[in-house]
Amino acid sequence: MIQKLASGLANLGPVKNHIIKSGSDPKLLARTLLITSVSKDVFAYALRVKNTLNNDEIPEDKKNFTAKMDAATCVATAVTQIGAGFIVSSEKFQSFFTDKLFKSLKNSPKELKNAKAAFNAVSTLVLASIGAKRILTPLIATKIASFHENDDKQKPTNTNA
């Protein structure tokens, strides 16, 4: 059943055209993989926020901070991964590294093209996932969530209740 669904989806006109175009354009392929990965992360974080807010076992004061932390992490993850991914998959960045890495393939244009395409896809995902998601995102998200936590503490409370 899943195979039929995937096959049907892959054979839709726009999807099929995109797959064919991605096969000949390493930058498009790398960016498609990047957007797919980021979309999965955003969906997962949205579910985490929803589950946190609906979890009655978490105390209210911790629930709000945890939900804000997850939301901040979601935004920071998406922005940093897309930013890093688009920089890494750019022609200038890729040319700089692939020209140095694949000097031995200079006389084999087809092999050089394949090596550059593979490097583009792998380096984009690795640097966006590791560099942006695992290093930059925690630093940024913690600052954002802490900022919102401080805002909550500074709001006046109603003492007349």
C-alpha cells in the first residue's frame, strides 16, 4: 500500500518533472533534500509544542517554558538550516571546495560532474544538519526562550484576585 502511494505520488506530473530536473541539477537536488529535512523538523517540533501544552503532568510554569523552548528551537532550526544550506549549496561555495577536492578527476568530466553533485548534496545536508541544527540552533533557541521567560516574569500579576 505504501509502495503504491509513493509510486503514485512520484508519477504525478509536477513531482516527476522535479525529480528529473533534480537529477541534472546538483544545487536543486541539494536544496530539495534540505527543504525536506527542514520540513520534517518543523513538523516534529510543532507536534512537540502541541503535546507539551496538552500534557497535564507538566507543571504550568515549566509547561510554558518548555513549549516556548520547543517553538524557539523550531524557528531557529528552520532559519539556520535553510540559511546554511543555501550558502553551502551555492555555486561559489561548491566550486571553491570541489575544485580543490577533485583535482584528480579533471580529465574525467563525467566523473567530476558526478563527484561534484554528490559532494553538493552531502555537504549541504551535513553542514546544515550538524553545523546549524546541532551547534547554532541550541545557542539561538536558548536565548530566545530565556528572553520570553524574562518577559513572563516581568508582567504584573493581579493581586486583587
